Amino acid sequence: MKKLLIAAVLISSVHLFGQTRTIKVDYNKSAGKLNTMFKECIGAGRANEGLRADWQQQLALAKKECDFKYIRFHGLLSDDMAVYREDSKGNPEYNYQYVDVLFDYILSLKMKPFVELGFMPNALASGPETIFWWKGNVTPPKDYKKWEDLIKNLTQHFTERYGVEEVKTWYFEVWNEPNLSPGFWTGTQAEYFKLYDYAARGVKAVNKAYKVGGPATAGAGWVPETIDFCAKNNVPMDFVSTHTYGVNQGYLDEFGTSGTVLSPDENSISGDVINSRKQITNSAKPNLELHYTEWSSSYTPADPIHDSYHSAAYILQKLKQVGNAATSMSYWVFTDIFEEPGPRFTPFHGGFGLLNTQGIKKPAYFSYQFLNKLGETELQNSDKTSWTTKNAKGDVQLLFWDFTNTHPGEKVWNQTYYVQDLPSKEKGIVKVEVDGLQKGKYTLEIYKVGYKVNDVYADYLALNKPSQLTREQVNAMKKKNNADPIATEKITIDAKGTFSREFKINENDVVFLNLVKQ
């Protein structure tokens, strides 16, 4: 039996490299409305960074080209946002001037805040423990009633400023990764549940229709326990939130000094999401929304996979595998303007962002830009590594990729592997066939990301990795890495109504086809 299995594996792997993969769809066979959970939310570092002009400019670009709906960040209540202090008699004083600047800007882009309630204002904190260079206080409140009053006052302020109907569409998430102690929370699980209970009461005291949830844990933790606590104690819970990253070891790299290894598990990321959905289904609250408010290939802000062309295919692979299990998958984060380990000293340092500090688009950015070009109606499609869609104008979109985990294994860190020049090997042919098209003239636009195509890290390597970029270098990189079509051609579809084309594909290539009806 073992010999037969080995033979079968050898045959399939031989077949794989010379294979023709076929994506065959029919314009008239719809699979329903496209699920756009991939662009429901995007992450950012901390609230105070959102007051910077360059951060705001980058968010406007990401909104325009990727159309993210919500944005989530840490530190809304931290002291650099000047939200809370107490007078000499211990009476609370509230101030939302900085918060208003940030939230006004977010709403001006037609985006919404996914409001993370944290960290602890120092005047309300029970201890001195902090996290990150910017020192977010991670201790429980010294007075839970004052914590509840702060949340209630903040929620009331949002209501007065933006209106009930707007705030009803927001999400209020209590804290961040309280299961990492030491780390993001010095208290116990029971103390987190108490923090959650008081915060939820504060939100709901303003309006029962406002949505509150958690536990915003690392590694998909505490989901059944949080639901169970809320169900047994009659504590409001409108959604579950948690996080997952595609590496096997650890959960937190506070100062960007850890070594990481990309997980070899084909079901990394998606396995956690699907399991969280099962935990909800089997709970006392089976219909809760599930928001993965952080996810990425790696949890460290110094992981070169974030800059690599491998990331583009990785993102698409994981989102496709998640399917309908999550309400939103919030990629962590949109920009390298991100100071958890302190301000970064080089333009490409393995930062989480889809854009680097100078606003240069990384390969990962184009995954979201291409996803946003998909039509509103999905077509029936048996190929597991593609999306095929159409829009109301009669155009057809195909987004397909190859994801190959080329990482050599646990003895080599990402930090050593992904900083190298990594040419991609050939993976054969993808044959695309679309039937049922209307006769007539079309324009075919072909877009691509892959090794040395919209691959800014390759350009950075070619410059010998300068620690600073000149204005000319930045402009040249932006111009070269802009996801313009690599080819455009006129097509005539005859009475048979079939479009057929073959494409060579390499490891970790991403290809987007737009067939535009004239």
C-alpha cells in the first residue's frame, strides 16, 4: 500500500510541473453575489499615527484602489490621544479633540471605524506596565466603574457627533489580545471578562443597537469561553473577533527581533477561521458574526515575507480558502507608518504594510487592488485558486494565481530566506475558457504580479538595499510598480461566444484578466 501511495505522489508531482490547469466558466452560470469579506476591514498601527499627513494620504489611496470599508487600530484611549485625565479630586476629565480629527477624516473617505477600545489611559490604570515603543498601558483599570463611564461618555460623544444611524453601523471591540500576558494584558482571563462586561454595558447604555464584541485574542483563543461567559452572565455580545498569523511559533514580537518560519501547513490561517466558525455554531450564540480583526503571513513587524512577491499569492490563497467562514478578514496593516517597535530606519524592513513608509506599493497591495476590480457577480468555477466574476456592463474578470510555499523549512528563518533574490520556477500552463459571451468586440487587459513584475523588493535589492531612498528612487519605484496592464489587446468574440487563452505561470504568480465589452 505504501509503495502505491509513493508512486501516486510521484506521478502527481511530475504531472504538476508539466501540467495544464484549466479554468472553465460560463458567463450565464452565476454562483451568486461575490462575497467581499476581504475588503470589509483593514488594520493600522495606532490611532495617533492616523493624525499624520502621510498616513492619511496613504489611507485615501488604499480606499480609492482597494475600497476597504472599515479600519481598526490600537491605542485610541492611550495618552498620546489625550482622551482621559483626572482632576486633583480624582474626577474624570474627557477630551476628544484628537479623536475627532481622526474619525472625521476616516468618515470623510466614506470609511468607518472598527473601534478597538484600548489601551488604558495612565490616569485610569492600576499599574505601570506598557507595551511597545509608544507605551500603551496594558493593565486593568483601577476603577471599573470609571472605565465603564469613559466608554459610555466616548460612545455618547460619537452619537452626538455622527448620529445614531451612523454609529449603529460601527463595531466596538473590547481590548486587544488579552490572552497574551505578559504582553497586551497583565490581568487574568476573568479580569478581561470583567473589563469586557463593563465596556459592553457602557456602549449599550447609550444605545442597545450598538454592536460590541471580542475577545480580539491572539491565535484564535478564548472564543468558546467568551461566548460562554456572555451567555451565562447575560452580557451583550454581537460578534466574535480574534486573530491568526501564518507562522508556527510565537504570537508577539514587540520590538521586531524574533525569527519566524512560514508555516508549511496548507491550512494555516484558514484552519483557524473555519474552526472559529465551528466554535460559534456549536455555542449558545450560533449566529454571531465572525471578524478576524488581524491576520497576515507573520506577526512580526520585521519579516521580509511582507515585502516579498510571495505575499501576493499567499494573501489570495488564504482568503480563497476561508470562503464564507468569516464576516471580515482584516489584513494587518495597510501601511508601514507603524511604530510599535519604534520608528523604522530603512524603507524596506519587513514591515506589515501593503504600502511602505514612502507610499510605494508592495506586491501584497496588488492582491487587494485586483480583488477590488472583480465584478459583483461570481461565476460558477471549480478551480480552487481563482475567482471568476462578471459585472452589470457585461465585462468578465478572472483572478488566478499559483501559491507555492518555497520556504526551505524550520532550520531557516524568514528573516534570512526572503531577503534574497528568489527567482520563480515554471509551473506550466493555465488555460482560461469563458463560454456564453455575447458576440462582439472586447478589450483584454492583462495584469500581473510575480518575480520582478510589480516586485518592488527586487528593485530595492538591485539598488543594493540603500538605508535611505532619494526622491528620484522613490518616484522611479512608484512608476515601475503601479499595476498598469502588462498587455492590452482587442478581441473579437464570434457567434460561438467563447474566449480561450493559455498563459504560462510561474510559482507565486498572480494574474488578473479584465475582458471589457466595447
